[in-house]
Amino acid sequence: MCLPLKPKDRLPFHWSDKDKPKHVKFFVFGASKPSAPFTIADCGTISLTNVTLDGARHFFRVTKRMVLNSTFIIVEDLENAPYKIDNLSKRVFVSYFQVGCNDINEIEDCAPG
């Protein structure tokens, strides 16, 4: 079940199938794929990304908190990526990738500054 939310919307949520994994994903309008799945069982904050069909990246902070026996999921826009990698080397180019990614197109290159 997909529940669309406009900016500033707040809607109640319940699991549509109690036997399926208790994970949530979300995507912005025009996204090429949803965010990584996350559980709402634990309170805390995580950062997620959505990539639109035109290649634009959208970063979000997702805060999960418990208020009077209800779990709230709060999604906030982030201007920039929540994580950064600095290559402070003067001569060495590095490549980085997420462990488990096999697609060469998912590797990002960074040049020394």
C-alpha cells in the first residue's frame, strides 16, 4: 500500500499485512527507485537518499520517535548529503563505493583538491 503525502501532511499509518516484514520505504515524486528500507521499531535518526529519473539527488533526515505509545516518522529535507568523504591527498585519486554494490556505474570518483 502506497500512501501519498503532500508537504506538511500528517497521516495515520498501520501495517497492511501483519505477516510481511515491518520495514518502510519512501520516494519523492519522480524518483527512479525508493529509499533504502528502514524499520520503525527503533527510535532514532537515519539519513536516506532518493534519486529522480533526471539524476537529481534528494537527501532526507528521518527521525523516528515514540510519543504516548505512538511511533512518529518525521521526514525532513536536507540541503546537502549527510555524509562526506574528503580526499586530502595531494597526488592520489581514490574511488569509493558501498560494499555490496557490483555495478561499476555506482562507483563515484573524486579528485584531489
